[in-house]
Amino acid sequence: MPAVQQFILCFQRIYPETKISVVSLHYPYYQASYEWHNVSVYSIGGRAIPGFRRGFTILNSIAKGLLINKRRKVDAILSFWITDSAFGGKIISRLLNKPQLIWMHGQDAKPGNKYYKLSRSKAPNLAAISEFQDDVLFKSYGERANYIIHNGINGEAFPKINEGHREVDLYAAGYLIPLKQYHLFIELVKFLKENGHPNINAKLSGIGSLEDELKQKVKDLGLEKNLEFLGKTPHDEVLRWMNNSKLFIHTSNYEGHSTVMLEALYSGCKILSFIPVASTPVDNFYLCRDMDEMIESAQKLLGQKHNYSRVKVNEMSDSVQKVYSILKSI
């Protein structure tokens, strides 16, 4: 995930004396040990397969953690998401008697997470990625996180901001899965085409289980000339598309703290979303209660002249420093 990659790179830059090792449970889809920007990566290759094979993935991750400790003394464990990574991290933490911080990133705060009780202990070791996610956690389990650590952007990764003409009217990026509700993005393109914007130019980056279904919907609605599927798009290309887009459309029905929205804001896009990006008002961000409000806002914004400027909600360096401080304190 680009956000995790940027976090690690930023951590290395700020704290070069700290050696980071990564145990990746499910991706990529193969077992390997390799160096990535001077970071040791141990890929388990679990492929997110459920059932008893998930147990082998967890056991392998614990073994890798203990191997890392033999080669280089482990000081602390940071687990992303309350999933099997948090459970495996908890076992490593107990075996080595080292602190663990679990940083929630998405749907792990919602009800029904079987790893929640397995991974939690009485130690102050849980962080939410946003106030919104912390509220979901409280509704789900009657508990609040000990810390709020917002996601952030790494400004060094962005191209020079395009303050001139932008060719793309609407841009969206993410996995093509039910959670993201990209059928609504298609419906937005359809409405705008039929109501004053016949040449509307929209792009969608991403792959996923609904790709064929969404492409068929575009074909059925006659939008092939208006909406282009860009497929799997490298992170640097996503940033370039944002830099050439007027509006970024975020139709997901749930997010912990969306990285793409932070990046789109920093790229100068105006954002329409059903999910808040911060607990306070943010320039160029439009929170929509429903589809009608999103259509109305898009119609209004496309009729305006745009001045493109960066909006920074949170810098990745702030996230890194907070994580480092917490790990030192616990």
C-alpha cells in the first residue's frame, strides 16, 4: 500500500539510526526475503487465503519476527490493522517482552472483527487513524483507542502542482470492490453528460472483483467516450492524474482515513466525498450527505473557474514522529 510505503520511507529519513524490518503476511503473492530502499522485507505469501491456512501464515510471521530478533535486536513492534498481523505481532511482543503498537487503518474498527479480542491486551497499544474511525470503534466495541495517529502525505513524492489547464473533469482511484461504490461514480458521469457536460472527461484507476461489471455498466450507458478505466496504476502515475484533474470523486461508504483524499487535496483537486477527511472543515473538501448532493456539488463546481492550490491536512512526518514517540513511551 502506498501509504505504508511512504510511512516507512519517511520514518527512515527522519530516524536514520533506526533499522526497519517488514514482515508482510499476504502480499506479494509469494515467499521471499529482499531489500527495498534499505529496508529488510520478509514476504510470507499468505495471499489472504482464509481458513486453517491463515494459521500457517500467522505462524510463519511469528517465526520471521523471531528470526529478525536473532539477527538484529528488536526494540518494538508496529502492527498495521487489527488483523492477523496484530495477532502475530502480539505473540512476538510477548515472546520478546517488547512493546507493540497496533495502528488501525480501515474497516478493522467495524463490528465482527474476530481479531479484535485476540489482539488486544490491557497495555495501552491501540491507535486509530482518525476521529471518525475511533467513533466507529466505540460504537462497535465500547472502547476508544489510546491514540489518534492521522495518516499523512509525503510532499516529496508529488510533481510540481499544475496551476493551469486540467484535462480531466472527474478522477477516482481505488479498488473496484463493493465498498467503494464506483457504480455511483458511473451514474455521476451519466448525469453530467446528459445535463450540460456532453464531453465530460472522467478517469478511474484501479482493479478488483467488480471490474467487468463496472465496464459493462459503462458500455450499457454509452459512456465509453466519457469514462476510461486506467487499470492498475502505479502510485506516481496516480499522483500525475490527480495533478491533471479538476475534481476527485470519492464514493466509498467507509474509510478509516483515506490516503487518496489527502493526496488529491495536496494535488489541488476539489473533493466530493460521503466520508469526512478531518474532524474540522478543510478547504476544497465537500462532504456530501447523499448522491443528490454529490451531483449538485459536481454540477456547480464544474461550472466554475478553478484556481488550483495545495491543501495539506497532515504531513507524513507528523505521523512518523508521533508513532516514534509512542513506541518510545510504551
